[in-house]
Amino acid sequence: MNRFKASKFRHTEARLPRREAWIGGIRAGSGASCGNHVKASCRWIAFNAEAAGMLGIVPLECKDGGKRTVSQLCCHSDAVTDFDFSPFDQLLLATGSADETVKVWRLPESGQDMPSGAGLTLGPGGGPVDMLQFHPTADGVLASGAGKRVTVWDVGQQQPLTALDSHGDQLQSLVWKRDGRLLGTSCKDKKLRIFDPRASPAASQSVVGHENNKDSRLLWMGSSDCLISVGFSQMREREVKLWDTRRFSGAMLTMALDTSPGATIPLYDTDTGLLVLAGKGENLLYCFEAAPAQPALTQVTQCRTEGSTRGLAAVPRLALDVMACEVLRVLQLTDTALVPVSYLVPRKSVQDFHEDLFPDSAGMLPATGAQAWWAGDSQQVGRVSLHPAQRPTETFTSPVIACTQRQAADDTGPTNTDRSEGSGYSSPSSLASPGSNATSLSASTGPSSGFASSPSQKSLQSILGPSSRFRHAQGRVLHRDTHLTNLRGLSLTTPGECDGFCANHQRVALPLLSAGGQIAILELSKPGRLPDAAMPTIQNGSAVADLSWDPFNPRRLAVAGEDAKIRLWQIPEGGLRETLQEPEAVLRGHTEKIYSVRFHPVASDLLVSSSYDMTVRIWELSSGQEALCLRGHTDQIFSLAWSPDGKKLATVSKDGWLRLYEPRHSPQPQQEGPGPEGGRGARLVWVCGGDYLLVSGFDSERRILLYRAQALPEGPLSILGLDVAPSTLLPFYDEDTSVVFLTGKGDTRVFLYEVTPEPPYFLECNSFTSNEPHKGFVFLPKTACEVREVEFARALRLGQSTLEPVAFHVPRVKKEYFQDDIYPPTRIWWEPALVGSAWLAGEDGQQRRASLRPADMTPVSEAPKEAPVRKFVPASVYLEEKSDEQKKEELLSAMVARLGNRDDPLPQDSFEGVDEDEWD
């Protein structure tokens, strides 16, 4: 294109397909990463699935017009941050992850099972892998970016060729030049850098790119010396810049796009010069023609899509429909679908091959190998014709990974059909091999609810792996008649180690802002508006640090004060009628402010506390004396938790360590393991029957970590990032359903996850969102749930001046039956298994369990099976042979029915005429 010649792409139009052509039935994920979240080869499409560590894999083309099957690939133990297909071997896929490793996979031919393991692993490196790109001319060369470093790998040797460390801040993108000689990067320090990796690890050129350090991307314009960068201006406008490395002191052209906040994903086609731009979270696709010689960026078209963009990828040119004049095809990743968008040049004849639109393109045979390229070989990839009759038929298989062999049947374990008996779901055998990481749907936990999955559900679940029975759980605030309102003088600045308030099935204790550590006690059986006048309170005598109700005595409240004392208060039957000033007992022993207090879950009259003196003390309340003192912490103790059987105690500390104690055996920790880093706070809770520990903490975002309780030194099994917020996530675990609820003080959202002891460990469920931030969120015992409404958890939400019950329930059709898959026998939590002195003497006890089923309800597992209702006419009706006379009679009957009865009078027969004299 030049000033006096019209471009052949000026009339290019973006064509959105019908919904039937979408690749649906998926749930995409796109965490905070620099990747495009979707990539394509001539065989496969890969995209970030919602479950951490997984990719969705789907064929690029469907054979014989059939429906494409979405499979999943379990890649890493942490989030997949970026991935890339080899430009030569269409089955070779590299993945990078926050677990600091790069893995290389060989995907199967269409119709085969996904691989159970990676072909090879590179790393771990010095930090999470942020970006990946294969070399454009040499097979087996891969560049990866992590933190401030770019590493160039010889994949076949599994060794780095060089490391480029000249960056002053976090990398945001890297890109190879088309001829493979140079590599460009953009960085959070606002600079663009050019490297010649074979000459020096230092940047040969650098320049300030965009004035704002928000997400920027860099692209080479083919084999020329020109680049395209996208980023944000100082005024937070999204902008595009053209650069010439021969005059790298400033941009040749700067063009402002808009003021949208989403990071821009750029795609550039070197053969046509078309540039497609899409913003994350937006539904607008821009298409420009870039002409570096002018320089100019000319808008060709723009289109608005139905869904918001989570990711964007270009389909290889060898996969385009050239006979339809398709010059470019991009894949838009939305929340629930992959949408192919074709860019077509209208031509009068679509039966001829248009050579002016489709020049020869780079082929799929590498020009050189890794070691030859590193030694200086700069041969270029041969070009091939896109004419359907002249395209090469040979395929290239990279030697870096030998073709994976199927595992023997002995090693695969039980089949999907064997396992599906205990679940309401089953997976087609084509989606997951019995022993592969492509997890079967039948791994879903728990028994069937009596309702079978539809094929569309199976298609959806095939990408998610095991899905939770509680994925459709709903939280709702109960009627206003159940609220406590007009709460005044609340203390909203309790320490981070405190939940803010505490509640049992009868009453709630709320710290007040008044001096002297006053605590309001409110009866849940008396909802409504509280009077404006002062109410009787507990006068604790010291500011409240934490408080907890005795599970075996609903009238006893333990309050930890900032004066290093624990006071035990006995609430009169029926609630407070006058101010309490004298505690039942005072526990003395700590020398510094106390963090938290927790009652023993199994034994009565036992309390544990942690303090700034870095000790954990266990108190026998019947004697009012300290029984045990646990040591070993070197910094503040953020949280502590008893195991469900009461034998062990776990703590998480500001020093970055998890500790596991057996208090009756040793005052020193039995195990230590790495916990969340940083000093912003952490919480922990026992899950999965006491075999695992779930810890909430911080990195650059709030996240949860899962540990095996007997292997803390091995580190977390899984890490899941949730969001960015300042408050510590407070976890509550429902042991009957294995659902963990997570929220923080000042949040408006409650996250729900079902925790499983097998990968992917965290199964996401619907979250609950409130209209205003809550100051506290505390759960009530299981017996407070209304089982007739399939309610499996109930909480109290503390607002600015209200206390509202929130019920979490599972939508079910047959609510007249007791949902025994949701309600297994629950612990009789209000009865101790033994007394504290017996526990201290070495005895153990186990609490009894009881069913929550009302006497007048039948379990859904015993409900009568209903015969399926036929909703269609049997095929035999249509296939029945009829004689010609029968057909003629049916046709005549239908015609008569439409014409009506011929004996009926016509409308004009009822009209009245006029007299003869009226005609004159």
C-alpha cells in the first residue's frame, strides 16, 4: 500500500459465524498473566480452562461436519500462564506455569486420548514463567520469560543456551523476529529492548516505549526492521506505536485507540500486513493495515462480538479457506465459547485462487536445528504455496520428543464406566483415558442425587474435569423479619486475627467501640429492631482481641484481652438482663497481647490461646490452670486450628512457616513446612477429614494453598489465586459437604469451593455477593440449616448496623424428599466425647453422629423411580407404509378442513338489498 495505490485489503470485512459454528460448552479461564490465553496450530486449539493448571484442547476442524469434542490436559500444579505451539510440529505444545516450570507435550492425533504426562520438563527456574515463544526458524529453540529474565532453551538437550538479564522490572512480552536473528521485549520499566541472543546477553538497543507501565506488548513486522507496540499513554489511553530499529530513538507513528482499561491483545499477519487488536474484557475487534514505509496505520474494519474477549489467537495461514478469500481468521475466547471470526476480501469469483491475496507463506519444515542455530546458522524457512492443489503434504515431527506410547492397560486403573456407578456423571471414553490426567467426570465426589446429566452437561464438564455437586449453590439473605437491626456503637476495628464477632445457635457476641472492652450479647431468638436506649453488656475491662463460644456450653464465652488475660463469662439463661462486670474465671500466663482463642472440638473444658509472646498455651478450664505450653515460633502467630479429632494443633506464622504439634507428646512442632510468604496475614483450617490443611494468604493476590498434613515439608499440593484485596480471607469449612467458604472483612463476595483430595483439588461453586461490604461473616452450626429447603450452610452477615442471616442452599427438583447425598450423618457437636482432664491424660474420644432427616421425609435415594415420559412421536408412525388411496383420502380431508363446510351460507348471502325506487 502507498499513497497513490489502493490497498487490496481495503474492503476486508469481518464475518461473525452463526452460533452453530461456535465451539461451545466450555468454561474458560484467564488469570492475571501476559499470555493470549488461546493458541492454535493446524491441528489443535488450546485455551486456558477455568480450573487451575489445566488447558482445554479441541480440534481446529471438525470432520464430516460433526461436533467437536473438548478435552482437557492437566498440565501443572499451578495456573498455566502461557503456552505456544511449535511452528513446525503441529502436535508439539509448550506450557509455562506459576509453578516455575516449562513443560513440552506431544498432543495426539485427532480421536486419541490426551497424554498422561509431559514429554519433558524445563526448570524450575527462579520464578513463575510468564511467557513462551518457539523460535520461528530453528526447531527445538524456545524462549521463556520469568520475572526479569528471558531464557533461551535448547529443548532437546533440556539446557538453557543463554539468559538475558538486562531488564529493570517485570517482563510484559517477548517476541522473536521473523528471521530468528533478534528478540524483542517489553518491560514494566516502560522500556523496549532488542537482543541478539547469540552475540551477547545484554540488550543491543533500548528505548522508552509507553509512558504508562501498565501491560504492554511488542510485535515484529515480519523480517523487516520495524516493530509494533501496544500499551497505555500517560493519560491512560490505549495506544499503538510503530518503530524502526534503525532509528530507535523514537516512534515513527503513535495512534491513540480509546480510553478502555483492558489490556490490548495484538495479532499481526506478516503476509497481509493486517493488525487485529482486542481489549481484554471487551467485545470490539479492530483491524488495521500497517504500512511501515509511510508510516501509516489504516483502519480496515471493526466488528462487535456478542461475548467479551478473554483471549485471542490467529489461525495459521495454512489452515485458511483460501478459496473463500479468507485472508485471516482469529479465534476469540469468551467465557463459554470459542468464536472463529473470518476476515474475507470480497471478490466476484470465489472459484479461482487469487494469488494477489495469498502470496507464498512460510512452510512447516524448520530451516535448522537448535545447536546449528546457536552456532550461527541463519537459514530461513522455505516458503510454500497456499494453492490447495500445490500445498505440500509432508508433515514434520520434531525429534525433541519421541512419539508417546500408550500406557499398558495394567497401569491404567479402573475404567470410567466402572467408576461412574457412584456418580451422577459419566465421561465419554474419548475424552479421558482411564489412566490419564484428563480427569473423568466420574471422579466427581459423592453419590448421585438421582438426576442424570444431559449430553450438553457432559460436554461442559469434559473440560472442567470433576465438577462439584454444589456448583449451582445459591446464597440468599433471609427475610427482614429474621434480621437484628439498629446495631449501634459496634467495634469495626478488631484485630486481623479475630473474625470480628462470634455466634452459636442461640446468641451472638459483638465487641463494642466503647472503652473498657464492652461486648453486646444478642439473642437470635429475638430478632427485630434494637432499642435506641443503652442495653446491658459485658464489661470485659480490656480491649477485646478475640472471643469464642464454648461449643458444649452455649452460655460460656471466652474473651481474650489486650492485657494478656483470658476472661470466661457465663451468660444467664435467656440472655443478659443486666451488665456483667465479674467474669466466671480469669486465665493468666501469657506475657503479651493475645491473638486468638479456640475451644477444643472434642473434649470439654479445654481452651487454646496464642499470644505476642510467641507461645501457644492450652488451658484446663475446670481447674483454671495452664496445662501445656507449645513453643517454636519466631514471629507473630496468625492463626491456629485443632484437627477434627482433637489430637493435633496446626499454626501459621508471620515467619512464613506452618507448624504441626501433637501437644500431649512434645512442646516442639512435630512438622514444619513453608507457608504463605509476607506479613499481611494468613488463616488455616483442617479439611478432608483432617488429612489436609487449607491455608489462605497473600502473594501478589489473595490465594489459598492446600497441604497434606503428614507432609508439610513438601510444600503445597495446589495453589489457587482468587483476587486482589487487602483483607485476609477467613475460611470456614463444612466437613459434611467438603465445601470451604472464603471471605474477608470489608468484602462483598463469598467464594465457595469444594475441596477434594485428588486433582484439581478445588472445584469452584457459585459465589455469593452482597450489596454492601460486610464487617464480619460467621457461620452457624449445621443444625441451624433448614433441610426442607436443601440448605447446607447458614451464616450471619454483620453490616454497618444490621445482622442478617444468609442461607446457602442447593437447587433441587424433588424437595419433598430428604436429600441424603447432601446431608450425611453429622457430628453431635454439642456433646463432648470426653472431659479435658481425660484428654490431657492421653485418652481420645470420638463424637457420635446423627441424621438431620425429619421423621416425615423419605430419602431421595429411596424415592420411587419415575417412568420416563415420551415427548416425541415414535418413528414407526412416520415409517408406516400407506396406500395411495389412504394418502389421497388424508389429502382431501385436510383440504376440506381448510375450506370449511360448503353448505354454509356465504357472507354476502346475508346482505340486504335496496328498494327499486332507491336506484333513481
